[in-house]
Amino acid sequence: MLVLGLLPAVALAQDGTEKKEPQAPAKESVGQDAHAKKLADIDKRLGEARKKFEERFAAAANNEERKKIQAEGGPDKAFIGEYQALARDAKGTEVGAKALSQVLVLGVMVADAASAKAAAKTLMAEHLESPEMALMVFAAPQVLGKGEVAQALESIRSNNKTKPVAAAFVFMDLQALTRTKGEDTPELRALYQRLAKEFRDMRFPVGEQTYGEFADAWLFVKENLVVGKVAPGFEAVDENGVKWKLEDYRGKVVVIDFWGDW
Amino acid sequence: MIPHERALVERLKNEPFALLGINSDGDAKKVREILEKRKITWRQAIEGSTSGPLPTKWGVKSWPTIYVLDAKGVIRHKDLKGEALENAIVKLIAEAKAK
């Protein structure tokens, strides 16, 4: 069973066409199922540990106590080993790829560069065609050596045909275009519109935001907050808890001043 | 910036003009203290932080960010300051009164 577990479910035949492996016996699918359950279990415990940590942080009496709690480093570090073990057990499977992705994310977050890099290398070597590679598109500059990034990204771009990876590259292209040509080119707008349309409900590899939400926010600003357009209405609450709205000031010349006393 | 704004609000108090501050300093209590200390009397929105709902929605990335709206609510200028801001306001007030 262990040996079977090492075999990918679909292998490429030498002529380049897909060749299905012989149907795996029932025992094997039970093994994969157990791995998926294990992954869900670790994810759940990590989520709970993070929530607990945040609650402790929020409940801290003062800044000193908050600093102390922060210095403990949070629960992420303790979970890296568990994901690594699961990645070894589920080697070559999508669950294995997901476990490696978690090692990569946690490694970056707790500055465990060695674990992050090892996970990245395994992902590149064994999961180049997996949708999990969307994370690699984002993480490559942070975890790979300077000379390796461009080649890794090119390799993902030409080998990976999954939708999450396509979305990640649209996002990367959009960032590069912003850096080189600024905020106001039709090409940039087209990329945001593409994100909003084709990848609307897909989430970023890390965090809760969808590409649709991200693109909508940018498009809202570009389409509404420009000279010549009616300013979009809003509601607000003042320092005494009194509600007011922009429309209350229609008929007056209005200066809206985003400010802070810093 | 603030002394200038204070003078502007005082000078235009009988005109169809409003200055609306969208504040990102903190909660209402903190902002009340700042308003008192700085003698700020004009309308405020309490956004809590730079990532409050309105700065986020309006894509504000630098502070201060200033929009000037005419009496119909149309955005006429962005990020004017000092004399240019004042001139633009006076011009728009005249425009509003002429109609």
C-alpha cells in the first residue's frame, strides 16, 4: 500500500498522452481518504489555535502584555512538523501538495526559510501541474533564490493549465504592469476586468479575499472617484455617534478631507 | 493644514460650503480629544484607522487625500491644497450661487 501510495494516479506516457494507472484497490482509496481527513484535522486544529491566540492577544490588559504574547510567536510554528509528516505520507497526491503548501505558507510566516524552501522545491518537482501551484506563483520570490525565481515561474506558466494558477498569473501581470506603466493604462484596466469576470469567486491562495472583491474595489475607484463623476454616496458616524451621509450636503460645495492627526 | 482649514471654515460659514473630515486616528473617544485640542468644529466621520470602511472603499492610499465636490455632488478636483484649494472652493461657491 505504501508503494502504491507513491504512484501518481495519472502518469504521462512516453508519447505524451495521459495514461491511467490501473484502478487502485479499495484499500488505497481508504489510505487517501485518511490523508484527506488528517489534513482537515490539522487545518482545524491550526485554525482553533490561531483563534485562541488572537483572543488572548485581544484580551491583553496593556501593551506590555501584548508584546509578551507576540514574542511567543503564535501557534503556527508548532504545526509545520505535522504538515511535513503528512506531506511525506501522502507524497505525490493532491493532499500531499496541500500539506506542502501549508508548510510553505507557515514557513514564510514564521521565518523558517529552510522548511519553506524545501516545500517549494518539492512542489516544483512533484506537483508542477497541480492547482496548488497558485501559491507558488505568489511565494516564489520570497522562498526561492534570486536566480531561480524567473525560471520557476516560467516553468509553472508553461506547464500548469489550472484555473487558480491562471488567476495568480493575471494578478502577477497586473502588479508588474502597475510598477512599470502606472495606474492608468487601458491594459491594466483590462486585467482587472478579466479578474472580475473570469475568476470572480476564486479566492487568493492565502486569506479570504476573492479575486472578484479585489478587482471590484479597484474598478470602483477608477470608475467613480474621478473628476467629472458624481461622488458615490456614503454613510458615516461622527465622534458623538451621530449618523450622517454625504447626500445631506447636496446643494453645498463640499471638501472631503481624509485625514489623521499624525 | 488644520489652522488653514479652520480659517477657511470660519470665513465661509455663511456660504453654501461644508468641510467633511474623514478621520483615521482611532475610536470616537480618541478623536474627541484630538478635535478639542485642535479646535476642530467641522463634521467628522470616525473610521477607526487608515483601513476603515470609507478609506478602503475610496481606495485612499495617502493622507491627506482631498476631494472637492460642487453643489451637485460632482467631483471637480482632487488633491488641491493651500491657495489653489481655496480658490477652487470660492469659484465653485460662486458657480452654485449663480444658478
